[in-house]
Amino acid sequence: MLPAIAVMLMAAVLLWPYLVSGLGQWDATSAGELGHGEASLTKARYVGADGEDRPFQITATTVHNLGAGDANVLLESPEADMLLGNGSWVLVRANQGEYVVDRKALKLSGMVKLFHDGGYEFESSEAEVDLIDSTVSGARPVTGQGPVGEVTAEGFRVGDDGDSVHFTGQARLVIFPSALGRVGAAAPSEAETR
């Protein structure tokens, strides 16, 4: 009977992160108290699922404002890793962030970098991650590059389960000469849209 109990305890320890992932709780390597009883965590991780039950994970070097009721959670050096509907993934990281509890959204600021597994990288000063719809958008100037070329725009939105990136405002795309064969022989080397 003792070996059976030991096996059940080991299984519970190994499966626990997967069993509580839908509960959306922060876990960390260490916890502490900041002034006035404010709870904080270091090396924190939040695991959950979006509206289509696809997994996502948020990590941060430090999390502040925990245990303050419905107040938003403040994050230092946050990273959000999401699996999208088409099987691709997106990783977004920033200097600072705020987890908006009631909207299940992550507001990022500082140097925001977005990486898409299709080989695309974008950088902006602000972005918002909707953890229900698994979308990332920003209304600040953005620069980026990918296998086809480089782009600058006034804003962006990654949607359609990662199949498309929409650039808003004035946008400029420079296509790499090596990519001309992939996008059509008549494609211009530089294009502007409004």
C-alpha cells in the first residue's frame, strides 16, 4: 500500500501544474512582502488557456500588487507566450507590463518586442495582448522585419489566428531583392500604403 501511495503522490506532483492551469494562478520560485503588506513574487509564471482552450504562459522577473483584490497586477520584464489557432506561436516581451484582471489582458510598455515563429520580429513602445482572443495589437509606431522585407507603420494587429498582421496608419514596406521571386516577379522593391 505504501508504494501505491508514493506513486499517487508523485503523479499528483507531476500533474499539478496541468490540473491548475485553467485556474489562472501565479506561481513563483520565491515570494516576499513589500511595503504596506503588498505581496510580490520573483521569477513568476502564470499559465492559462484562451477562449479556444489554447495554452498561454506569462512569465515575469517580479510581480507586484498581488493580493490587492481586483487591482491589476504589475509586472517587471514580462513575457507572454501563446499558441495560435493555426499551430504557430507568438512571444511578446517588454520592460514593464500590467495584467488587467477583469479583461484578461496584458498591457505592455517600454521596449516591446514581438516574435512570430514564421520568422517575423516587430518592435514598438506599447502593445496589448488579449489573452482571451490570443491577439496582439499596438497603436504606437512599429518597426519590423521578416523573410520578405522590413516594415514601418503607425500601429499593428496580429489576428486571424496568427495568419495575418495588419498595419495601421501610414505604413511602408521594403521588400528584400532575394524575396522578389516569392512575392511575384513584378513586385516593386519598395511600396507605400496609407
